[in-house]
Amino acid sequence: MTTAVSTRKSASAHFSKLCALLIFILMAAVSEAKPAFLDVFLSTYKPDGASALASAKCGICHSSVPKRNPYGKEVKKALDASSDGKMTSEILQQVEGIDSDGDGWSNGDEIKAGFLPGDPTSHPTGAAPKGSAKPSQATSPKSGDSTSSSLIPTHAFHPVVVHFPIALFIFAVVLEFFGIRKQNPALTTAALWNLGGALTSMAIVTPTGVAAWLLGQHKLEGAMLIHLCLAVSSLILMAVTLTSRKKLGSDSKVYWAILLVSAVVIGLTGHFGGQMVYG
Ligand code: HEC
């Protein structure tokens, strides 16, 4: 009786800590993403609050998030060419001399006057200063796919969040192992929560993976195809593992077989996913 109560207590304490950690890291990952680019832009140019530029916010670089306008493409090109891939004032300054939207005004001149460098309909009135603006290379049809070496941006969401289900699942195997060895019901219960957590986090990871595939230029072949097939298998196997754990219990050999096969498939999924991001 007392064991059951304390087991439940420690399991729910474990679960709430796990949730807190998950939420914290997800928030960190989200805030680490692109909105920081806007901050860099605003602190570099400090546009007048009433200008079209200031009110465009993400629209300075995106026609509609996450699609980039010609200026956003130019910035991405400079970003990809930089050594560490970090967004800085220098990156933005590199593309000032170019006329990304082709309206005759250079990005730098448009930004200084408070107009949008990625929108040909937004520019100062009057004639553009002659010869100051270089036409854009980044927006010509060819360069788009050849410049980007990392097809899924390494700072994108998916490569960050994928670590959750993998870590939770592997931790579940460890907890399950020691739970059985030490005859400790608290550990096996915690293992069950971890399996649940792993499956739940897949609800977040799967859409980010699909988004990364759709937004990137990955063809459905090679590592991408293998990763996708393995990811689908992982999802199914995780659900099967959780079900068999509930139906058969943690000392069932069948359950252990499913658990270990799933762990291997999940590991392989991560391996082929990592190949795409890290080469
Ligand atoms: C100074 C230009 C700039 C501003 C301002 C900007 N972005 Fe971006 N954004 C980019 C670039 C460049 C990329 C591509 C980054 C990469 O591939 O590494 C990007 C990528 C993204 C992506 C990922 C999509 C993809 O293709 O990888 C999202 C989502 C995004 N931005 C959202 C936003 C939001 C929301 C805002 C406003 C708060 C914003 N951005 C403001 C330049 C900008």
C-alpha cells in the first residue's frame, strides 16, 4: 500500500520535473530562432518608429514567415557565406550596397530612408542615386539552391527538439533495466512515464521534421528517405512499446524485445537525421 502511494508520488514528481524541463528547453529553442534576427536588424539601423521599415518587423526580410523576400534571401546568402553562420550587424552591412528588390535603390539607401529593401513598391520618391546599387545575385533563379550547403539550417527547430524523444526513450530503457534489477517499482513507474514522454514529444518533433523537409530543399531520396522511413517506424514502435508495457508489464520478455528493437530503430533514425544536418 505505502509502496504504491510513494511510487505514484515519485512518478508524478518525476513527470512534472520532466515537463518543466521540456517546456524550458522548447522555449529556449523557440526564442533562439529567427526573432533574434529582427533584434539584430533593429539595433543595427534603429529605424524611425513611424517608418514603413519599423512597422514591417519580420516583413523586413520575410514576404510571409517563413518565406523570405528578396532582401531576406540576400541576407541568408551572406549568412551562409559567413564562417560561423551567426547573424550580426556586419552581415547586414555586407548587403547594403546591393539592390535586392530591383527598384533602383540600394538596400542601404532604402533602409536609411525608412523603406523596405525587399519590396520593389517601397522606396524613397524621386530618382535613385545613379550607379550606387549593385543588382542582386541572390534572387536570380539559379543561385538559390547552389549557395546553401546546409540544406536544413542547423539552427532550425527540428535538429534541436529531436533530442527529446531519443533521450527520453533511452532513459526509459535505463530506468526499466535498473527497476527490474533492483526490484524497484519507483524506477519502473518512472520508466513508464519516460516512454509516455517520449511518445508525447514526438507529437512536437514530427511536425517540425515535416516542416524542415518542406522548407528545405531535400529530395525524398538517400539519407532523407531512410530518415523518413525510420522516423515513421520509430513513431509506430514507440506506441507499440508503450502499449505492450501497459498490457504485458515490465518483466515480459516480449516487451523487452520490443523495447530494444525500438531503441535501435530510434537510434538509427537519429543517425540518418544527423547525417543530413552535420554531413
Ligand atoms: C534581417 C532579416 C530578418 C528578419 C528581420 C527576420 N528574419 Fe526570419 N529569417 C531570416 C533569414 C536570413 C533566415 C534564414 C536563416 C537560415 O537559413 O539560417 C530566416 C529564417 C526564418 C525562419 C525559418 C524558416 C527557414 O526557412 O529556415 C523563421 C520561422 C523565421 N525566419 C521567422 C522570423 C520571424 C517570426 C521574424 C520576426 C520576429 C523574423 N524571422 C525576422 C531573416 C530575417
